[in-house]
Amino acid sequence: MNIVDGPVEGDYAYQPISANGILRETVEIVRRGELCCGLADVFSAQRAGVPITGAARAESYRHVPVPRMTNIRITVEDPLPMEKEFEDVRPDDVRDALARAGLLRDDEPVLYLSGYKGGQVNPAKGDFVFNCTAIYELTPGGIRLFQPAIFSGKILSALGSIMAGIGEPMIDAMGTCGKAGQAVPSSGGGNMFLVIDRNDEIMIGGV
């Protein structure tokens, strides 16, 4: 599992030059599951013991620049293939991809979380939460649709439980990043789907 942040030309949150006037670098934050670097500006780099990466951003000239993400991606090497475009993928396509990879069994259904309606993280506690638009239970014998529910848990537990990816990386999440009372454009993405193993610190619907 890899996490990369950096400018992507033409993207909604593209910012090639930081608020400090330094070229923004593409940073490998996590490489194959190991923390490698952080996002830092000219002021925070020395305190954090990481290189200056030109990560300073500000909502406007009235605001103090602070380091934060722009175009962040979570990717998995050697993802399972998905021939269809993301908009055309149906739950049975996901089920078939998992079955071909041996990741779908009769005795352990897979929950496919479709879409999201906003969310938030608490970096100090390492928690995350967001709302799914739909949940499908995938089994070799069929598919069942459940009502939307909350997906929540510990960030590091979720990242450490990633088993595989499906489809090539893409950037499809556009929004704003809030920090220090400021809001700036941000975007994210990754493989079409991430396969996450069962973990007691990851919950769906509060259970």
C-alpha cells in the first residue's frame, strides 16, 4: 500500500507552487506500508525532522500558510484487473473480480461499500467516519442490498488491513481540506476499489 501526494496538472486542486513560493514536490508519504516522509513547509520541516516539500497552502492572502495535502492517492501494487470504466461497474462485477482472485468464500460474505456522503477525521485520536450511500453483501450465490450506514474506525487499522486493490488508480474525490480555520481545494483517489480485511477496529453501522 502506497500513499502519494503532489500536484497533478489539470486537476481541481492543482497547485504547483506553495504559498511560500516554493515548488511543490510529489511526496511518497507511505511506500509499501512503511512511513517514508511527511508534508512540510519551510517552517514545519525542521521541527518535524523531514525535508521541505513545498506543502504550504493558504485559503487567501489574508491567511497564514500551513502544510497540507493537495492531490492525495492511496494505491495498491498489482491490483486485480477491472476491464470496465468505473461508472459502468456493477456489484456483480466486483463480486466476480473477488471470486477470480480467491477472495470470496461461502462462509464469509464481503461487504461492498458504494459511494460516500462526506466524512471527517480526527488526526489527534486517529479516527475516521463517513457515510456510505449503499452497502451490498456479496456472496458466491448472490447479492443483497442494505440501507446506507456509517463506516468508521481507526485510520491506521484500516490502512493496515488493506489486502488488495481492484482497477487502475484514478482521482475522483473532490472537496475541501479544513485546517487551522481555513478551507482549500483538495482531491484524492486510488484504485477503483480497496479490499479491506476484517478488523475489530473498523466498524460498519456502529457494530
